[in-house]
Amino acid sequence: MIIDLKQPIFSKIGEVADNLGLECYVVGGYVRDLLLKRPSKDIDVVVVGSGIMMAEEFAKSIGKGAHLSVFKTYGTAQVKFRDSEVEFVGARKESYQKESRNPIVENGTLEDDQLRRDFTINAMAICLNKARFGELVDPFGGVRHLELKMIKTPCNSDVTFSDDPLRMMRAIRFATQLGFFLEESTFEAIYANRERIKIITKERIIVELNKIMESERPSVGFVLLDKSGLLPLILPELERLKGIEKRHGKGHKDNFLHTLKVLDNVAEKSDDLWLRWAALLHDIGKPATKQWDEQAGWTFKNHNFIGYKMIPSIFRNMKLPLGEPLKFVQKMVLLHMRPIVLSEEEITDSAVRRLLFDAGDDIDSLMILCEADITSGNQEKVDMFLANFQKVRQKLDEVEQKDRIRNFQPPIKGEEIMRLFDLPPGRVVGELKMQLKDAILDGVIPNEYESAFQLLLKLAKEQGLAPKC
């Protein structure tokens, strides 16, 4: 089978390889994506010989504009040229020790190099030498497996996953991204080797997990993680959401399946990775707050607050970033019930102002999450909630235009209060600021300086404070 490689860069690589007398192939993900007609910029090239020498000569042949990086420890080199990145490596074979995923590497043939790869769809190679330019080398049926939409390892799956347990995550990630299924023996080997995931660092796991999160339907990946037994080893808090408990014929929804539906709903509306994480974790506090009430049935009171408190430890354990992403996810989880409550009650300006104040610039993300949280099987109920949310959105726009609360800054700052009444920093200043803020949010005064100043004078007088002359 001959593949049409249209980019001039490939014939240039082949020309350099021919001049050096080396066999040279483009391999892996680039070949897979080329056959799937998916965009791919990163190009991996295997050389039967020295990949570093090949990269050096290729960079020289391009001349100006080529940037060469050599990684001698790994026997690889990278050449960046315009919009392309080409990674060169010598063909190799690998063997593993049980307690490490770092292989013992030896020089090898193309066949050795293809055999060491994770999945058949990633083990295809296209020759770049002039005599065989474009010839596909596919010893494990990768093309056929692309047609079948199947993820399968090129050699014994049990050995593949035991040697490098991260490949279990990669299998699930590819199945999720590509809409493929896991071949039966491949899936069984993941289940059999699931405990081996413990030797993989959280940093590497989270890279794969984030790629699952960024997929078109992230729920596919989490269902596979659950069925394979990896989920409780990676994210036990999510595993605890599973199941339905009944009393007197009353049951609650399966909060795990509900969460995955919310995640997919958010994914339809937003590419924001951290909003997707907020969707995944929005009900994480429910197992700890589940209670039976004889009148109300099953309740999960304050699960949003408990979830908010749980998230920092989840982020630390998963090696997720502890800065703005953490704060954003916490905010979304804490506030996700507020618009729902608003939609069920009479929508007052005061309640809307407070929601705008608490959500700030993240109000639009919060509304996406809350609308995604409507997962009832009763379409009439869903339509009613969505209609009510439209009223909330309309009210948010009206109040924001009128009162400018989204990026609220107090008209009078603490420094001015201290200067005006000759006060030190402390409780009194804080209480005056809080009273001014509440007055604006409750609609007692407009969000403007003069009204706030007059109210400040009145409040200060009630506390026996007089402005300096």
C-alpha cells in the first residue's frame, strides 16, 4: 500500500536519509492521523541507525530557520521548522523490569521498533527513502483496526500493560478521543493489570486524564475507567458517587451517571478544561451528605459546600494546578446550586445582585454548568427548568446593565474610611465596608459614590463616629 505524502518535508527527510545510507520512516500518531484524515503537526521519524546524526544532517540541509535540539540521554533529537516539529529516534527494542516503566533500550530493527509500540494503530510506518517512498509497513493490521475502530496491542496485551501501565490510560484515552472500542483481550488485560497503575506518577496520569476530559464525549472514558477497575485507584471520590439506595420505595438518582451526563452536557457547550473539571466534581460532596428524611426522602444538604472543601485535597492528590484553576473549580462547585434555587423562586434584584457579586466574571460559566445539571428523564421537567433559566439569564443581564455588579468595586474603599474618621485598620472599618456593600447588593442605595458616602456618614454617626474636619 502506497500513501500519498504531499508535504515537501518528507521527501527532504528521505533525501537526507538516502545520502547517509539509512532506512528512514515516519511512524506512530502522524501515520494514524493521516489515515484518519485528522490534523497532526508533530512528526515522529524512526531511523535504522542514529536518530541524532540524522536530525543534525536534516537541520543542516534546511539551513536558516531550522532549530535543532538534541537529547543524548534518550537518543533523540528534534528539529523545529516553520509550523512543523520532527522528532528523530533510532530504531530500538525494549525490555522492562517489574517495578519500573522505564525500559532497558537497545538498538533494533524497524520490526523491533514497531513491536514495542503501544497499539496497532500507532505501530504503522511509512518509508521515506526514495526507492520505497510512501510504502506503508503495517505488520500488525493497523489499517484494518482503524477500519474496525478497534484499540488492540501489537503483542501480548498482558505484557504490554504490565511493562508500561500508563498504556492502560492511553488505551482508554484513544478509545475516548477516536470513538473506538477496546478489543476484548486488550480490555481484559487492563482489568488484570489495573493495580500496576500505582507505579505511575500522578503527573503522567493527569496528562492522559485531561485528554479524556478534553474529548468530545468525556463520559466514554470515565465509563471505561470504571469498568476496567482503574477509577477507584485514580479518583476514588468519583467512584463513591456510584449506586442507588432505596427506602420505602424512594430512591435517589445514580450520582455517578448523573455526573457523567452533566460533564457531557458541559462539553457540548464549552471547551474550557476547568469548567469540565467543575462538572466532574460538582456533586463530589453528595456521598458525605446523603441523609434520609421521612418527609423529604433522600437529601444532600450542603453538598456544594462539602464539595468545595474537598476539592483542594483532590487537586493536590491528582497533582492538578493549585492556583487559579483550583479557585475557579471551587467557586463553580460552591455556587452551582444558586441559579437553580433562583429559577425555582421569584427572581428578586437583590438575589441576582448577590449572585453576580459572588460569581463575578465567571457568571457565564456558572450558568453553563447549572443548565448542564438538568438531567431529568422527564423532558417536560427539563423544558420547564430551561425556560426558568432563561428568565434568570434575562434578569442577570438587566441587573448587570443597571447596577454594574459583575466586577463590583466598592465606591468607598477602606483607606478612605480610615482617613475620613481617623480610624486604624480593624473591625469597625470592616463592618462599615460590609454594610455599604450589603446596602448596594440589597438595592437600598445605587452603586455610586455619592449615595454610598451619605450612607457612610449616617452609619458612622450611629456608631458615634464623626468625620475629621
